[in-house]
Amino acid sequence: METEQFQQVRRFNRVVTGRIGVLSDNYLGSGRPLGEARLLFEIGRDGANVRDLRERLSLDSGYLSRLLRSLERQGLATSQRASGDARVRRVALTPKGRKEWNALDRRSQDLAVSLLAPLGERQRERLLAAMEEVERLMRASSVTIEPVDPGSVDARRCIEAYFRELEERFEAGFDPARSTSADPGELVPPAGLFIIARLDGQPVGCGALKVNGRRVGEIKRMWVAPSARGMGIAQRLLEALEKHAVEIGLDVLQLDTNRSLNEARALYARNGYAEIPPYNTNPYAHHWYEKRGLKRQNSPESKRIGGRP
Amino acid sequence: METEQFQQVRRFNRVVTGRIGVLSDNYLGSGRPLGEARLLFEIGRDGANVRDLRERLSLDSGYLSRLLRSLERQGLATSQRASGDARVRRVALTPKGRKEWNALDRRSQDLAVSLLAPLGERQRERLLAAMEEVERLMRASSVTIEPVDPGSVDARRCIEAYFRELEERFEAGFDPARSTSADPGELVPPAGLFIIARLDGQPVGCGALKVNGRRVGEIKRMWVAPSARGMGIAQRLLEALEKHAVEIGLDVLQLDTNRSLNEARALYARNGYAEIPPYNTNPYAHHWYEKRGLKRQNSPESKRIGGRP
DNA sequence: TCCATTACCTGACTATAGTCAGATAAATGA
DNA sequence: TCATTTATCTGACTATAGTCAGGTAATGGA
């Protein structure tokens, strides 16, 4: 990465926070302290549980409690025990509070208007397109990848979603029991690995590495949530698995895949996997791939290549 | 403008402030109160005048004074009378302060790194390009256009810059005295108009309207600072002048221009100006343009078109 | 059934940010 | 030269934001 690139990010940072900051101070500076305004806005039209508010705004519970009391004193919100769990409180806006909420919402709309209004049609379109791209890629860059226990809740949730999707996409449906298995025990370090990708804390993808021989590993369970596709997550999962494979001394990676998973096949082809004859009897597999010479290619010096555009 | 567009802006706002905000809290949350950190950073490697700091950070003078005192107590900065004007104080960082400054600078670098590092080469390039576009267009949208007295300091500065540029670009140089004049008196409402474009308070362009007959006006002094080109400012200046022309009842606009000003000619052509025979004897003019039927075209209902891409 | 946990609240703090009304000294313009 | 303006400082405030240590009641699992 070049210095020039960092400069660009910093310039962006400055301009954007300058422009959005000023206007969004205003958006929240509604004659009401920032904390209260944020809270009021976060409660929303439909109300919310105090617990969720605390997490979303990451506020100290005492502080939040006091803020809520203040809103209640001003007649903007009311709270009562949540049905189901009497420990949690549910807050809702009063009609007066809803009016304030609308005012805040309008302010945030005004920001958008004041940003777009001075521009011509063409510039406006370009700004919006660029904003969408920045937003998408910044979200992509906030995706984290980490190893987890394949038996953990998040991992199991990913695998279930993965199986459900296979069931849907394979012409003949999918029954995990008939597929070549990957026992959770095989996907635990140091031999194997199970990793998941998270976006804002939520799991949005997974991948696994299984060791099949002294120098041969197998890629399994590669999946990305439909909502998170096009962010280059599969590429990063694959890279992470390859990196681990190298670390534990593997030199060859194999995998099988179904003919209806086109993106997957494109991904593997892009990353140097070559099609080989069947190495197993997985009834759902139509294509088998192999990548040799991992160590050479994934040495620390080599630069990243590719990544979904 | 569509609701969908506002939604995009708001989504962008949320994601960007979420991601940059968190990291830039960190960037300034250097174990030091935000105000102090901002001030320390703003003083910069080379020091600054207290007056400028006050304006840049828009702080209350008492508050700033106290913050400075605090930095001095911590041995991070020193201040002395500015040479030249003994009222103003000049603040400079001590070696220790400079070290802190570097730490802050590094943090801001880290933000850039953490944003770019998870992305692949291709995504990184796209993010940077999109950031540049957003930055450029947000700057463009913060350009304001307002009428000023043509004799004001800012107006005169623009005109001087304009003349200097003509001098440079015309094959035969440029002498204001030989050109067809526009007396400042002619560029004052209600008859004429002189407008300037500002970016961050600084004048970056101008334009004028002169009334030549009961229904005929003339566009003069159209100029945009080289540093602010490609932001659609000329287009907006022209639109503002046309709008005023309509308001004061003009129906025809004329203008002349030199053959070396290609962007200008493209601008006029794009906006419905047609080349006509010479209507004056300006020795620097090679092309004469006219736009008829202003009232019809620039009615409040009609949408903006064009704008520099 | 009981005990750890969870969700929330209260009281007692502290730190940060910011405002406002003068006071002082240098510079500026008539 | 003298009144005004400018740049800064000081003292005396207030508001906001946030922390922390306990307390109470409901919940859930052993």
C-alpha cells in the first residue's frame, strides 16, 4: 500500500466528517442534549427494549437509566415491563415524543437535501453511485475473519444456512447424511480449522479446512450469506484457509463442488485451482479441484491478488 | 430528487460515521481529552497563532486559552508573542509535544491502514477512487454562490485573477484597458449583477451580468479558479446569472469569448447558446454567442440539466 | 429449591466542554 | 493623541457525559 493511498483516505475522512459532521451536529443539536436526542431517535417509532438500547448506543446502564427518566419527565417516552421477561423494560414514545422523533428524522433528511440540492442531475447521480460504492467497500473492510469452534452456535448456524442453500440450489436437493462428511472433530486445530466471517458481529460466512494426508488438505463448507455477497468475503475466507494450510505444512489443497455453484467454481479457478479427476465419491460433486505448490505461492512476501471486484 | 436518493445519503452517513467515527474517536482518544488532542494536532509541527487556532477549531477564546495553558502545564507546548503584532500569541510544540503530535498522526494513519488492509488490491483501488469522487462532489456541493458588490475585496481579487489568466492564455496577451469594459457600476442590482462562488469561505469563481438593452443582457467575467475546476461551478454561476436575468425581465443573453477558452465555449454550447455574428468590437473576442427565449427555458418548473460530469 | 445471572435502578462521584462578563495590553485610525 | 478595535486572558459559572459501587427484583439452570 502506498502513502498516496493513505493520504486519500485521510483527505476523505476530513472532508466527509467536516461536511457531515457539521450538518449532523445540527441534526442532533435540536435544542436537546446529544445523548437525549440520540436515545430518543434510537427508541424509534415502534419503541425498544432498554437492553437493546444500551447495546446499540453502548451506554452505561446507570447513565441510560437516567436519560430515560429525563425523557419520561419531559413527557416524551413511557416505559413498562416487557411482556415475557419482567426484568426488561420496554420504552415507547408518547405522541409528543413521536413528534420530536419526526423532527429529528426531518433534520437528517435535510442533510441529504442540502448535500444533493446544489448539484446538477449528473453530478448527483455520480455522488450517489460513489457513496454506494464507498459504503459497500467500507462494510466489506469491516468484515472480520476468525477461527471458531465448529460446534459453536455461530458455526452451527452457518453450516445450517449452508446446507439449506445447497438443498435449494442442487437440482437433486441435498441431504447432509449422504454427502461426504466432515466431522466437527476434524475441523479443529491443529489439524483442521473452521473459520467464520462476521459483519457487525453477525456471522455472514464460513469455511473449513480438513487434513486428508500428510501434505494434503481439503477445503470444505465454503459459504457466504446471500446478503453479504459481492464483498470479496469468499476470497478472504479462501486466503485464510490457505494461509493456515501452509502454516501446518500442507502443500496440496483439494475440494469438490457441485455444477450449480458457479461463483464457487469461478473463485477456485481464479485462485489457481485446477480441475482434476474425482478423488472421492461424493454423490453431490460434479467437479474436483486441486491446487499444488501452496508454500511457494502463499509465502509471506507474495502480494494479494484478485479479490472480487 | 427521489426519496431513494435521500435514503442512500443517510445510509452512507450511517456507515461512514460508524466506521470512521469509531476509529477516529480512537485516533483522538489518546488518553487525552478530545479538545486537547484536537488542539495539539491543530497546532501542528510548525506552530500556529492562537487567533487562527480559535477560528479553525471555532472555540471560545476563554476556553481555548485554558486549553493552551493546560498543554503548557503538561510541557507539550510553549507560547510567545508573535513577531509583528504583539497582541497575538504564537504557540509551538515542544519536543515532547511534537512526539505526541506524531502519535496522533500515526493513529490517523492507522485508520487508513485498517480500512484498506482487509481489502484486495482491486477492491482497494475501487474504494480509493470512490472516496475521491465522494470527496470531490461533497466539496462541490459545499460551494455557495452569492451576489457581492463588484468593488468588494473578494470580487476585485477574482477579477484580477481572471485578468491574469487571460493574459496568460490569450496568444496576444491581455490588456484590460483595450477590452470592452464592464464598469463596476453596471454590475450592481437591480440592473446588473456580480456573483462569486465560495469554497470554504474562499472565493473560487465569479461571473457578472450586464444589461445592454431593455430585453438584452450580457454575460461577463466568467471565471473559475484552476484549483476548483471540474466541480460544476461554471455551470452553477451561469445558471445563477440566467436566473437573475429572467427575474429582471431579460429575454436574450449575449456574450463574447476568446478562441483559446475551450471549456468556456463548451459550457455555452451545452447551455443552449448559439454562435452569432460579432455584436461588438472587442479585440480579444473570436466568438460571439446568444441565447434567446430565456423566460421559457428557465422557468421555475424546468429541471436542471447538465452540470459538469 | 436455591443460587448465580441478568436487567435495571439509585446515589455519589468526576471530567469534559462550554459560556459569559469583564480586564488588560497592543494596534489602529481619525 | 485618544477613542476604538483586536487579541488574549481570568474568574465564575453551568451543562453534559460518563463512571462506579452497590441495591432490587425477575429468571433460569443445577
